[in-house]
Amino acid sequence: MTEPWLHIVGIGEEGLAGLLPATRAIVEAAEVIVGGDRHHDLSSAIAAERVAWPSPFDALIDMLRGFKGRRVVVLATGDPLWFSVGARIGRAIDPAEIVYHPQLSAFQLAAARMGWSLADVETLTVHGRPVEQMIAFIQPGARLLILTTGAQTPAQIAGFLTERGFGGSKMTVLAAMGGEREARFDGTAQDWNHTVPAFNTLAVDCVAAPDAALLPRVPGLADDMFRHDGTMTKQEVRAATLAKLMPMRGALLWDIGCGCGSVAVEWMRAARYARAIGIEPRADRRAMAAANALALGTPRLELIEGQVPEALTGLAAPDAVFIGGGLSIETFDAAWEALRPLGRLVCNAVTLESEAVLIALHKAHGGQLVKLQVNRAEPVGNLTGWRPLMPVTQWSVIKR
């Protein structure tokens, strides 16, 4: 049986005094202590070999494996398995070789300071990540607890809120929670002007103005929420398309012929940690897709230049594929071969030629073939009439 050799210890502002006696004994007995400057400062009373986080950080796992056979402690902030280094280590090193020692997390402390039920808030991190990803969580009445990436982050988030009509949102920055230097800064997004410590947690109580942008995470955002050149998967068809693609936590979408990125962006918004690769040959449309990803809170959208099916070679295997452009039997074959088991594939066609391809694919592979017809009410002189959008033939299938 594998014996644990690596201890990952959460530590708070109280330092060693905040650790359980058994946990403190493990830290005191360590031969090697790994952590950031702050962690070493909090545990400076213990004599051990001190090792800083490596640069680049990806070298951490190899470095830790090199210490195997010695008494090794990694110090992390709060709960090592909640948006922290412990989860990353546990994905690379057998968990049977690790013992975790959690401390109160920043989220628990912040919720207690705010008097918020932790079960009723969204917990996010933008620490070391694009700050724009929090935009997807701006909703009327939402409460957010955010691990920030530095002193400038609250002001950036205040800007995102104000731009979207949430300037009246209440913001509180909490720093050094649980320690002698604990500090609190309160304000609203539209008036935020505090200078705050670099290491902080931000609480946001979202308040929507009457004209605020409503951006639900359920697919089907209004078309005018996207920059586009007129060629895009329209709102009603997009909602039906995403329903068939079934966004799931951490799942990867290939958006083939992604255009302005509307399907890929909504896929990523709809499920936490969902990923997407957009394949688009036109540079102007890739630029629009990148701008939409930033504006709508999915900055990790990956965009690739190329023609299909050649551009699909070497990409990570997808959990879902949407073919909105570049449809051909060859493109389908390449995507179908790469698609994971239980993967979902959806193709939309507006031309007779593309529809004929979908009819042939439906006959060969089964699935569901539907015709989507949308009419929108628009002015006709002084009156109102129905204006039809181009009908869309949609084929969807699950890889069994």
C-alpha cells in the first residue's frame, strides 16, 4: 500500500497559531517546506529547507517528485482543494501519497464577514486568470465572492459592472481576514475609488438598474449582444442548437465555422469550466469572436485559423461538435472520428446543397433531423407584419 509522503497544509493569517495541534506537529517535523513568500513568513519560526514556488509554475510537480523520500509540506492559503494548488497537485500525484490539512477558506471567512449563506453565492476566482471571466456571472440579485488577482482587480470589476448597468452594485474588499491586519473597504461599483491590498477577496452584491443588460447563462442571448456582420446563428436557432449540444461542466466544444463565436461563447457561459475551440478561416470574424468572448465573460475561447477538415488534425478530442460552416462529408467524418463516446454533434444548414448533405448523413447515421422556421414581427409601413428568417435544417446525433 502506498504511504503518504506529501502533506498539503492550509494556513491562514493567524499563521502557525491557527493550525490544529496535529497539523502543526507535521509542519514542525518537515524537512522541506514549499510555498510562496507569504506562507514562509507565516511559518518562519520553523527550521526547514525553504523552497519557493518554481518559475514557470508548471515545474512544480517535477520539483515535488524530486523530494519524495523526505518529509515534505506544501503550504497553501486556506483550503488547499478550493481554487488552490492542492487540486493541481492531486491531479498529477496519486492522492494516496498526499494528506490534505484544510484551514478555513477565504470564501468561508468572507461569507461570515458579510453574513451571507455560502450555499447561496457564486464562488469565483480570477487569481492568475483573465478577470473578464467573472462577467458571465453578473446577474440581478446575484451575490459573488471572488478571489482576486491583485490590488487593481476590484476597480476592473467595478468597471465591468458599471458598463453593464450594475453600477449600483455593493462591493466589499476584505483583506488579511483572521489576522491582526484585517481590513475592509466598502463602496459601490460606480463610485469605487479605494486603494486596497494586493491580496484580497471581493464580495459583490449585484444591483441592476432599470436599463441593465440582462445576460442569462441560459443560451439564447439577443443577437445585438454580439458583434457580427449579419452572418451568425440567430438567437432562436442558437438556443435550439445549444440545447442539442448539451453544455456540461468542463466539456470541450469544436465550433467549426464559428464566425462571430456566438455558439462557442454561449456554450462556455452555460456550464462552468466549459471550453471551446473555434475554427474560422476569416481573420475579421475571428477578431469579432475574440471581442465577443471578452465582452461576454468567456476570455478563454480558443480561436484557430484554417480550413476544414485539415484544421481539425491534432486538436484535443471534443465532447461536442457544432458545424455551422464548412459542412461536407469529409468534415463530418473527421469530426465524428474525433468525437468522444456520448459526444453530441449538431449541424445547421441554410442552403439546399448543405441540406442534401444532412439528409444523407441522417440516412446513414440516424439522429434527429428538423426544420427550424422563425418569423419575427417587424414594422410594415405603419403596421406590423411577420418577417421570416431563412429556414434552418438541423441535424443532431449522439455518438453511442
